[in-house]
Amino acid sequence: MVKGVVVGNVVKEPEMKTTRSGSVVCQFTVAADLKAKNPDGTKKTEFVQVSAFGRLGEITGQYLHKGRKVTCTGELSGAAYMGNDNQAHHSLRQTADEVEFMAGRIAEAEEQQTQDASQMQRAYQQNGNVPDGFVAVSSADELPF
């Protein structure tokens, strides 16, 4: 068994599936930048197909989204194959034991929205001015929901 750690960003929305035995599996692809560079000097990226089973798969499928940075730990396997272009290709797969959600583009955007809302609230409290598109509410009884 080869165990490895993959750190990178989720390429597309994870897919949830159920095996014949009824176990949940979440499959997603992680783009991990390598230290090595391509001959033209650009970043070299490895794409790893990750599968998370059972409860880990359920949680991952529910909360993981495209663009999120993750660290996945688990068993790695590789395969080599001949493509339609008659070139040798390889693929990496990982069966995850652990998936750690990290700060990434989505988390940063959510944090920015929270900061913007806090700034608007402070401005309202200091100036008493209601921002455009909002209505002043003096008590919870006036809320429309």
C-alpha cells in the first residue's frame, strides 16, 4: 500500500454515488500544483481522482464544492495507458481516509461577504443612515418573516 497526501483545489463539483452494497461514495478531482515546471516554464499540475466512502463520503459530498482547497490523505494508486493519440498517459487515484477542508477561493469570498456586511452594519450604527435598497426596522415585530 502506498499512502500519500494530496493538497490542491477541487476542479468540479463532487459527484455522489451509492455502491451496490448501499455504501455512499463521493468522487472528486483535485488539481495539485507541483514544484517541477513544464519545459515552457509554466506550473506543472497533477490531477488526482479522489474517492471518499461511507460517512466521510457523505460529509464530503455535502460540504465540498468546486474551487475549495482540500488536503486528502489515503491510499494512492496509479495507472498507465495508451491514449487515442498513441501517447502514453498516466492517472492517479486516491481512496481517502481523511479529507480536510482548507481556506480557498470560496472560503475567502464568504469571509469577504461577512466583512462587507459588518462594515455596512457599523456604518448604519454610526451614521443612522439606511443603505440604498434597505428599509429601517425598529423592532423584530416589523420583520416580514
